[in-house]
Amino acid sequence: KQWYQRRVRGSMCLHLLKMLENTITEPGQKIPHLIAYFIGLFLQALFSPHKSLFPVVCHFLLQRPVFDLGDVPMFYKMFCSSEAMSYRHQQNWLLESLCHAVRDETDYQILARRHVLQLCVSQLSCPGTDPPTVRLIRRLLERVLGIRKARVQRELAEQGICREILTF
């Protein structure tokens, strides 16, 4: 059994690296920090098959041949999860990961394209949102506000994101 588990982990890691290779289509193409961070988390999960994230990551990787460099990996699956037992754990893992992954305007554009910040702000107003989730959402919003680009600041102000941080 242990041999089989090592083989599965190894083949999943090779699949992840092949996906990364297939994603890069132009010489010198850069991978956004947000995506690179998640690839690192996926590798970490693949070497921890005893953790609850292992099957989720495997399922995600096996569904696609390449990474979408304009999408937050597994965002809708984990943020809007319908799995009652692991919902909070998955959502908080995702939010914690985003807090660490977001660094620059490219990362902000990925979040904006998928309406991540708007969904996080709407989660703040849900009565069932627990305090750890509220703290993580605030940390993410503060992290995004820390991106010092005029366009990012203007868009956040237009969406009322700054106001949301102050009211919660």
C-alpha cells in the first residue's frame, strides 16, 4: 500500500509539472506570483496524502491539462463549497493562501477578473460568518489595498472596498 501511495504522489507531481510546462507557451513568459504560490501549495499537498487537501488538489489537477494564468485556482470550489464538514476549513485555507499569495497588480487583476474581492465583501455581511473568516477576509482586503498602484486604488475605492474594511 505504501508503495502505491508513493507512486500516486509521484505521478501527480509529474502531472503538475507537465501542466506547468504546457502552460508556458512563449519564451520568457512569467507566471503570476499568485499562481506560482498555489503551485507550491499543491506540491506541498501532494506530499501530504494524509491531509484533507490531498484529494481536492488531485481532483483539481486531473481536471485540466494546463493552469489558467488568469484564474484563482480552486476559488469557487473552496470558497463556495457545499461540503458541510469541510466548508470552513477549505474556505479559511483558501483565504489564508490568498493573503500570502497576493503581491502585485497582476495578482489584483486575477482577483478582479474572478470577482474575488466582491465575493469576500459579500461574505462579510452574511450572519453566519465566523470571526476567523472575517479576520482572514480583512487581511486579504488590507493586503490588496497595500498594492500601491493608482489604478488598483481607484478601482477599490469605486467598489467601496475601503469602506468595507473600516466598517468591519
